[in-house]
Amino acid sequence: MNYFQEILNRAMRQCHETYSSLFDYIYPFTTENISGYINEFTLENRSLLTVGSSSDQVLNAILYGCENVTLLDINPYTKFYYYLKVACILTLNKEEYLEFLRYYNYPKVFKDNKNCFNIEIFNKIKSTLLILDYESYLFWCELFKNFSPLEIRKNLFSTDEDRTDVIVNSNPYLINEQAYKTLRKKLENVEPNFMTTNLLKDEVIGHFDNIWLSNIPQYLTTLEIKHLADNTINALKHNGLMLISYLYQTTINTPYNKDWEPIYNLPQILNLLKEYNPYLSSFLGVKGLKFKDEKIKDSIILCRKL
């Protein structure tokens, strides 16, 4: 049995079950405010290594002119979801895109979208998907053949999905129809690389101008955070910039609670990473977008390789 068949079988089993490992679920959309931090990075004509099974990190980077992108995630379905999203963007308008992919609290709060993963819309995009990536085409066709749209959406995807306005404002490519169309045009010139790997165990292959690690350290011990930084910094080019961690509802002045994950102990973490020139950048948080409160900030920990 080849690797693709193993992954497809795994997805088929997951669609039968009500529980899987946390890292087996695809995030339908980013849970970060990418709009808040993307301007910290120079992306045009530069390279990027990013995690993120929602693929929104890659889509936004491409919008900003990044043509050399590697998407790394421990979730083996990431590549298939990326190409599903791209097929949607190339075929559908922005509202159709959201109608096909959104589920929770759509089109209104407390109204889940029964039209999510609608088979008629899938049939509309699948010829484009076939051209983009044959394995992704087979993956989704097999799932749609064997399961209902909502079985796929509920069993294969995380329930961590915010309101439409929060998702739109978190993603530059969804801010308006023009941005969406600009991304559509730029997607024609980009062919990302994909890695399914564990950053704590495996060597990162390649050298990149930018690296985004999302909120991976939220799940790690202090020693593992240091190991992650040591292991990943080697893949960063000279003067390159790395997002070590995304921090929710946190600024440099947020007092640490001993019950929180170690990554939120900023004095300790900044000292731990001091050889990598760490600093914090803060911006309107996801909850700030949700509650329209500019005082609610998220932050990212950045390191620059000098």
C-alpha cells in the first residue's frame, strides 16, 4: 500500500468515527489574526516556511508576493485541503467560497450551514482540482463518494471556527473581492512544497527568509520550546525572521498565571531564547475583532537570525 492510500484510508476511518487525535483535524480557517502580523514580514520575492493546516497562512503569503512557499504540518491532509481551497478560489466568487467551506455559525450566529461541502458546488470545482493536483482530486472524490458532506465536515475538521466577520478580517485575501481576485491571479504562478513532519524530531530541510510556527509552542514544555527554536533556526537565512509563537490575548505587560502554558511565561521564554534576539509584536487580537474591542491584543514572538 502506498503512502497516499494509507492517508486516504486513515481519512475514511476518521469519517466513520467521532473522535481522533487533536492533530488529525484540519482547521477550516486560521484561528490567528494574520492581518495583524503579516506586515512584520517582507514576503515579496522571498521564501517562507509555514505551518497551518487551514492553508490560510500560505494563501495570504502568496497574496503578498511570496512565490517560494513550503507548507509544513503534522496533519497529513494539509496538502489536499490546500488544493481544495485553491480550486474553490479559482472557480468560485468569494461568497460561494465561504458558503462551501464555512459551517459553524453560518450564515448567521447559531445557524450552522447545511449547504457546507455541497456536492453540487464540489462538482463545479472538481475539474479544476483535477488539473491542480491528482491526489487531492482522488482524495476528495473518494470521500464525497462514501460519505455525506456533513459527515466529512464534522469528522475531518476542527470545531474551532469563528464567525465569518472574524475570519474575513483575519485574512487579507478575504478582506474584499479585489483582494480575493488578486490572489486568484497570483495562485497561477505558485506551486508550494509540502512537508508532513514533526519539528521536534525531524530536521528541517531548506533555507528560508521567513518561518512561521503558528501556536505550536502552546502544546510544548519549556525544554521542548527551546529544542524547537534550536532545531528550526538552522533553516533560517541570515537576517531571516522567525515567528516562534502566536500568543492569544497577550502583550508584554500581561502577568503570567501559573496554570497557563509555559509559552505565556514571557520573562522566562524571552530569556530562554535570548541568543536569537527575541521580541514581541502586538496587534488587535482575534477576540478584539470578535468583540470589536481594540484593547484586546494578541502578540507574536519574533526572532531574527543575525
